[in-house]
Amino acid sequence: MSTPAHPDIASLAPGQTLPEREFHADTVHLFQYNAVLWNSHRIHFDYPYAREAEGYPGLVMAGPQLGDWLHQCVTDWLGSRGRLRSMAYSNRRAAYVGDTLRSTGTVQSVNTETGEVTIAVSIVNQNGEVLAPGTAVAVLHT
């Protein structure tokens, strides 16, 4: 059961899902993101180092980038109908260049008096593995 494109507090219920977004991790996106962060860890740009020294199967996507994609999942869904109050997530598994990732969200609770909505969010890879689970709290304008 999915939620409306832009939510209305009266029509929300636990179990409703947010629209998913799909991301295709590539080297250009990875390079640009880490350049903005001034993140020079070699696992993000040096393929031989990532494989041989660190034991990864490929270049590793930046963890904060997964968090940004979670934020976008919620804020795109909210549109101008509300705002993101808080987001907490943890990176549990690595994502690699070449992966197909998607952001997901499921409404956990709705408080119609305060307009507050709690959402379970996650980044999932092409194998269905949860890489970054979290919780978002949004406030809808009533």
C-alpha cells in the first residue's frame, strides 16, 4: 500500500510506503561526491588499493551519500507539504560502484494532532540486502 505522492496527514496510516528511488552508483558520481566532502580515502578512488590493501571487491560508495539518498527519499515525498525533523541511520554494509541501489520508506506511526510521521527508511542493494537502515521523523503542515 503506497502513500499519496504528497502526503496529507488525514490519509496516512502505518504500513504505507513512500515512492522508491533508484540509484546507479558510478565512478563519476563517487568522485564528485567525495571531492565536495574533501574525502580522500583511497577506497573511493583507487581500485587496486581498495581491492588489495582493504579487501573490498571494488570502489566503495561514501557512507554519507547513502544518508543523503535517504533524506531525498523523504523530502521528495513531502514536497511542500511538510519538513524533515530528524533522520538517523547507520551504514551496515558497503555499497560499490556498479551496484543498483534504491531508497525505501514505510510509515511507522502517524500523530494527527501534531502532524508528526515516523518513517522507517533504508537503502537496499540489487540483492535485497539492507545497507543503511534508519528512521526519519517528518512534520506535515496541517
